[in-house]
Amino acid sequence: MAKLLAYYNLCPIINVEDFLGLSRDVDPGCVINTLGRNIILVVKLSNQRQIRSWTVLDRLSSKVVYDFQSERYVGVFGGRYIRCWNQHQTDINTVKKVKLYQPVLDLFTLQNGRTLVMYTDGSCESLESALETRKQNKSNPNNVEGVPHVDSKTHTIRDVQILVLDNGTPLLTYFLRKEEDGSVELHYALLNPTDLKMHKAPEKIALQRIGEDLKLVSSCVVDGSDGPSLMTIWSDSRIFSLQLSLGQSPKREEGVGNFIELVQTFNVKQPLSMTSIGKDYVAFYANNKNQDGAILVLFNVQFKVFQAKQYFKVYFVSSRFWVAESNILLAFGQMLAVVPFKISKKQLSDMIGSQQTFDLTHTIDDESINEECEFLDAYSFDEKLTAKTKLAVKLDESSNNETAEESTANQPDRYSEREIDEALLAAYRETLPVNVIECSSLPKDMVQIKLFSNADLTLGPLILDEKFEIVLEELERSGYSEMEICDRVVPLLVQANLTADLAKCLKRYSVISERTIVKALKYAMSLPIPERDEVPSDAKDTTVQLSKEPPKVDSVLPNQDIIVEAQANHPSHFDLLNVVLSCSFDRQAIIPHIRKELDFSIVTVLLDHLEYLLVDPTATLSETLHNVDSFDSDEQVVQWIMILLDSHYQQFVLSAEDTVREQLQRMLDIVDRHIGLLNQLQALSPSLHKALQRKTQKTSSSQWYNIETITLY
């Protein structure tokens, strides 16, 4: 999930159009700010502190970059002269200039630290190649046929970008604008990894759509999970995406690609800026929908959703983007702003929304229906039909055609009880988690079927109390994410002391915030402690089962079949505390909440329970369907032990109680015992390797006998 943090101003600028740009510096967290034609600054983004600065007499024609191979700063003066200097150089006016025989458009730093020289005619090469062959005739620098010559008088190269493919090959992309009619083309070409020259003539895509009033608003190239793609936004509020065909010419009928989203967040009648900020993410700076300011939005290309938003009081027509590490640098007006952002690599279900349910009692709220969105929803649903379902639809259509002329008077109005039973049995064979709900608001002969994608039948059907179930369905139908639903409902369940419903809610959703997990954990620890030997008669009752002293470990390993059967029916699966401990969480995010909410006395009692789960082979945490492939009870217990030790480390160190020291000593014994088992496995590894080598080794001589020659006389 993407998130925009609070922005701050880095430095003032005179004019956005004359601002030469930003580039990556050798020091992490710093950027090279070519503030003007004669001023170069190296600024640290975290504290806006100026690290280094230079002033030059000659006018710079492009931004200054750092070449990581030569460990020098590189600048272009007057479009043809290059200077290279190190970071300790105080006066760069005395540095010797090197003349190039072809005008330079700009310099770019690749991910591997190499520097790319981009010329005004659309060709390019590495900095090393430009310096070595600068005295040669460079009318055709790539020395291959078919390389186009861009006339700088009639065309303008904009938004140059260098992407690195998964195989390590650089990809150069730029947009070529014809000043006469304003038409735009995308040029892209693969580069040779050695000298960064074009492998062959670049491919071209004309950014045109059929329609008199259709105009291109903005465009960029996105580095997606499926490869680079062209994204365009048009004056009719539509976003199109086209996968770049690397190595093959794009089909002419593909045009600008496929329609993926209809913009309703910002105004497309005014100019806007967009750029790729990472894998599958695009940032938009545009006029607000109400035209009362500006808005910065992050768009996820993979899931086609708008996510984080940040508003500005004033909108500026001219704006430019740069990305440095996890910061968006936005130049607008006379200010350069820094907007930090975070993109989580996990919890994708929270990013794309929440579970959607079908409610038979729900009707259309208003008459405003977006026909285009309805068509897209139906089209996407049709694409998800399985082959078996499509075959059934075809058979149904054929049977209807055959019996169209027959009378339908004898056909029953509803399915028989036998047919319903057969359909339910077929659903059970498909192992679908289906819950049939009887509701008083529905007719007597009608039930509601609820299908969960992450259901867990350990606690029975994951249906809460009637009032809370209505609230959950309304939140899910409104599009709330799983994290937001849990943040709203869990405190109410804790306040109402509904332990069974709280356990079902934690099992029902897969993405729960760390703050909500700690609140549920604190409530579970406040419940009365029953005797451990008592097995709850009702599986739906959730009780916390703790003990003052964990059981001793037997030296003889019990029967594994008995352990597996005991684990499946163990009462620990129904405990609210164990349900909370089974939830997924982020280690760094949950530690501050545990340190704030849980006292040291509660932590010691919880450690006893975790020790019991780690030692007793029959007591384990139960997984759910959303983490059944990756869930490990012992690993989860060890993670909780580490978190508790980290959150209350000072209390453990300063504690003078003997019980605490004995508790830590038992933990140490468990760890030593596991390390001893790992050492035995390490000693077993060479023997297994030798056995494998002996099995596969092919020798011509026999190892069972030998022949000796003996001279008798």
C-alpha cells in the first residue's frame, strides 16, 4: 500500500522552465541540485543541509551528474564542453574543458552508476565512449543504418528516461514533440550494455486517438511488473496503457493501448504532470477536481486504483517531477518541494480494497448509473468464468433453443429440494467455504448465501452477531479495506465483551493493523484464566488458557500419529489469545504499541504461555486459509518471544525477581536444545553428501578385491 507523507520545501527556485534539474549524489540521501546556470548545490534531503556547493563562470546547459565509475562530477557547458571534477575540488573554473563535436542535450545516471550522454539528435552513448571517440566524425554516432536524425529546430525531445530490464539491458525512452502541429511520438530503443549505444533504430509509437476533440494531456513510460508500458491520459478523462513490444515493431492497430481507468479524482482540462516513481506506480500532479488547488495522487498500474492523495492550496500550470530514493521532488511555482512516500511490499489485499458481498436485501441507492463502469464490471466478470461454467452456459443456451417452440406451462417455478441438495453437494466437493444464512427480513423460502475467500471453519461459520454482521456487510459493500473494518469493529467487540465474535472477526480478515492486534491481545490477557486440562465443550467459546509453569519435556518422543490427532482437536485452536497470536503483523510496527499498551507483569505471563506453546507438541497455533501455505506455529511463537524481549528489554535487564531469571533461563535452555539439534544435522550433512557421491560415482575398478603379482623365482 502506498502512502504520501507530509511534504516540506527544500529550496526556492527562480523559474521552473529554467531549472536544470536534480540527480543522484554519491552520498545516500543527498541530491545534486543544479539550481541555475552557474550554481551547483549538493543537499541532504532529510535535514535540508547543504553538503557541497560550486559556482561557475561558464553557463551550464544541463544538470550536473555524478559518474560512479570515475568518481567525479560531470557537467556540460555551452552544449559542447564537458568538465569532470572530484568532490574535494573547490574551484572548478580551473578544470580543463573537453570539447565534443556534437551538441549534448542532457546527462543521465543509470542504476549501475554509469553516465549516459544524450545528444540533441536523439542518439546516445556512454561517457567513456564519448570521451574516447570525440575526435571522430560523429555525423552518425551509432554507426548503424536506420538511426533517425532529430531536427532540433522542428522537434523537441522531452521526458527522457532510462529503464533497466530484468535481464540487465538498458532501455531508452523519450517523447518527441513536433512544434508545428503539437503531435507527440514515443521513441524507445534497447541499448548495448558496453557502450550504451542504440542496438538498432528506435521504435516509434504515435500518440493519436480518433476524435476531433480528443487531446493528449500527459504521458509517461511505466516500469511495470509485466515489463515497461506506455501510459497516456486524454482530455476525455480516460487512461490508456500499451505494453511496449521490445524487439518487435508494435502493431499499427494497437494505437495507444487499452483503456484501463476513468479519471474522476482531478481535472484533466488543465495541464498536468505525471512520472513513474517505481514498480507499477505513477504520480500525478494536477488541478483539483473543484479547481480550488492542486493535488498529488499515486496510481497503481497493476491494480488500476488511485491511492494516496495530498492537496496543495495553489495550482501551478508548469511543474516538473524528479524521484530520489523514496522521495518525490516537485518543482512548481518558485519552490522545490520534497514529498516522501512509502510503498509496502506486502498486504496487497488491503491495497486493492476489501471483500465484496452480495446482499439480497440491497437495492440501488440512486438512479445515477455509470453505464461504462457497468459494462467494464460485466466484461471483467465474464473473463473470470471457468471453462466448466462456460460449457454449462453453452449447453443451457442450446437446450433453450431446442425447447423454444415447446410449451413452458409444465416447467416448475423453482428448483426442487433434491436439486438444491445436489447443488450443495457439488459445492462441497469443490471445497468452497459457503455459509447459508437465514434472515428474518427475507421471505421464508429464501436464504442468503455468503462466500468467503479466506474463511476458517475452526470456530465454525465466521458469522458474527446479527447487528455486527449487518455493520460488517455495509462496510464491505461500501468498499472499506480489511484494515479499516477491523479498526472500527474490534474496539466495539472488546467493549461488548463478545469474545466469540472477536475471534471470528480476527479469523475472517487477513489484514489487521498492529494497533488493533495489540488492543485485542490486551483484552485477551485480561480474561480469567481457566484450568488448562479442561477442554471447552463448545468449540465456539473462546477462552484464554495459561499456566504458571510449562510442562517438562520428555526425553522419549511420543507417537507422531497421536500428536497430529491431538493438534487437530486441541482446545488451543479455540482460544481467543491464540487467535490473536496467529494474526500476521509487521515486527517493527508492532513493538511501539506493545511497549505502550502491555505492562511488564502481563508480558511475563504471556511469555509463560508462549513457552508452553513452544514446548508442548500438542498445543499449536491454528492457521487460516489466507496463510495456510506459509504459516508455521513455532516460527510465529518465536517471533512473539523476540518482540516481547525487544519491547521490554530494559525491564528484563533491571528485574531482580528470581521468577523472571528462571523464565529467561528456561528460554535459554530451549534455544540451546534447538541449536544442539541443528549441530547434529550439520554433522549429518557430510555423511549424506558422501552417500550421494558414492551412489552416483562410476568407477571401472572393483573395490572388493585386488590382484598382486608375485615373483617366485
